[in-house]
Amino acid sequence: MRSWLVVLGAALLVAGTAAAQARGFIHVFHRTQTGVSPGAAAHVLGYTTATIHVGATGTPSFNVHFLASLDGTSWTLYHCQSTARLTGHRSVAMHTVLGTGLWRCDVAGLAYLAAHITAYTGGGSVTVIGTLVQLPFRLPRPEE
């Protein structure tokens, strides 16, 4: 009986450790996009944070709108925070990106997140890639 309890205790310890670890994946919203496009929405239910990289090759001029949805059908502009704030510079939360950079979005409680390219001119291409993670804490909101 005692050896059974030891095995059960060890199994619970391993399960608890695994559950406490952050989980995540990489999502491609746009890869080498050369025009206006809604891109691929990310299913973010169960995740707390999305970090989005907007990159470009060449000299395109473009806008990227961040949008959130609970049902995958109705979309609302969604504010994300420039990572410049995390390095000591002041930044504001924005739902429209006018160039390249890193953005962090609090996605706790959302079902879907999208990054639509809504304006595009010039040569080159735009790539928008995000990582989604489940963290045991939340990031401060822009007003905090």
C-alpha cells in the first residue's frame, strides 16, 4: 500500500510540474505578403499573451490592423503594446501599425486574434508572425 502511495505522489508531482510550465506556439498571420490581405487568424483561447513581429523586405508602405474576436466572425480593433515600453522607452497601445517592430497583446479571454494588412504600396513584402504563450501572470495594461 505504501509503495502505491509513493508512485501516486510522484505522478501527481510530475503532472503538477508539467501543468505549471508555459505552453506556446508560433502562428503565421502573413508570410511575404505583397498586398492588402486579412491574413490567417490565430485561435488564442487559453493563451494569455501574443507577441507579434511585423517585418518587411524592400520599401513597402503598409498598415497592419490588430483585431480580436470571440466568435471568429465579428471583429473589433484591438490595442497591442509596442515592446519599446518593455525596454524603458515610452510607447502607447495601438491597433494600427505603420511599420516594422514587435508588439505584445494581452489575449486572455479572447478566442481569436488577427493582423490584417489594410493598406499596401511600394515594392517588397510584409511578414507578420506571432508567438502565443500561456503565462502564469499577466502583463500590465497600457493604462497601468
